[in-house]
Amino acid sequence: EVQLVESGGGLVQPGRSLKLSCVASGFTFSNYGMNWIRQAPGKGLEWVAYISSGSSYIYYAETVKGRFTISRDNAKNTLYLQMTSLRSEDTALYYCARRDYYFDYWGQGVMVTVSS
Amino acid sequence: DVQMTQSLSYLAASPGESVSISCKASKSISNYLAWYQQKPGEAYKLLIYSGSTLQSGTPSRFSGSGSGTDFTLTIRSLEPEDFGLYYCQQYYEKPHTFGSGTKLEIK
């Protein structure tokens, strides 16, 4: 069974940093591109970042480019999102999701709240 | 960015009825469209990709149609477990963008 489990969320002050993790199981992690997608409270879904299976290709939404870094450790079956210079508008439920274009498996999400 | 519009934010229907949920893209996206379902406490579930291809495990009462800018998700003979939120998503170009969602509730 494919499972994606996010962790690392919490309450953080504006301007600070936070690192999210997503541990994958039930499939060969190194074969798949992975994504971070977020949903602000009461808002729609926003794709945040993508990383290819071998980390050769990385893309970001303009809203996070230069502040967020997506990475992965295929030996640990883990996807990461390093978030810096956090803003109140980054407050959201962050999901990791599998695949390059459409997203066939999602985690349950981890909440990030940016507030003083 | 490609804007995805789901004109109906809310739809009420009874079990056994058929419903259609529409999604419109701001430019032609060919058939690079997916549909997702979300139910409270559950992970998002991919229902359909490539506009009309059912993901493994998606019941056959679900169908997708359309290409270019206009797409429809149809659910025939609604079951109680079909009620929830439905989103469309384009993957024609990055950033991949989502519709605002349609909430399907029991009448």
C-alpha cells in the first residue's frame, strides 16, 4: 500500500524557517517525481514545488521561489521542503504528492502556521 | 498561469441521481486534466486523468469528458460515499493549477 506521511509542521514566527519531511512507503520512491502542494485555510489548492526522481529537475511556484527548497533522499525514501523567510501567507496545510503531472497519491498533510 | 474555473462551488443531489461538475480552463490545455475527490479526514484521491481515463480503483459510475477548455466530471447514480469535494487540475503547463472546488452534498 502506498503511503506518504508528512511531518515537521507547526507554529513559526514570520521570517523564520521550517523543514517539512514526507516519508514514502509501499512503492519504489526513487522511480517517481514528487511534489509539495498546499492549501491555505478556506482556500484552494496551490502546487508549490516539484522534484524529479533523480533530483535533476526542480520547479517552484513563483510565490515560493527563492525561499523554499525541495529535495529528496532516495536512500531514506524521504522528500523534504526547506522553507525560509516564512510569511503569514505561507500558512497552509502542506501535502506531499506523487507523480510528475497529475498526482496519484497524496499524504494527509501537515499544518504550517506562520504567526507572531 | 492557466486559470481553472469551477463555476459551481456547491451542488446538492440525492443518492441515485446523476450529476455533472464542470471545469473551464483559461486557455486550451488539450486533455491534460485530472479530477480529484476529497472527503473529510481522508487523503485526496485521484479519480481521472487525461481528461477521461479512470484511475485504477475509480468506480465506473465516474466519467470524464472534454478537451481544450471545457471539461466535465459526471457521476451516474450517486452513492452515499460520493459526497465530498471535487477539484480539477491542469497539467498542460507549469505551474500546475487547480480549480476552486465543487462541494457535492446530500440533498
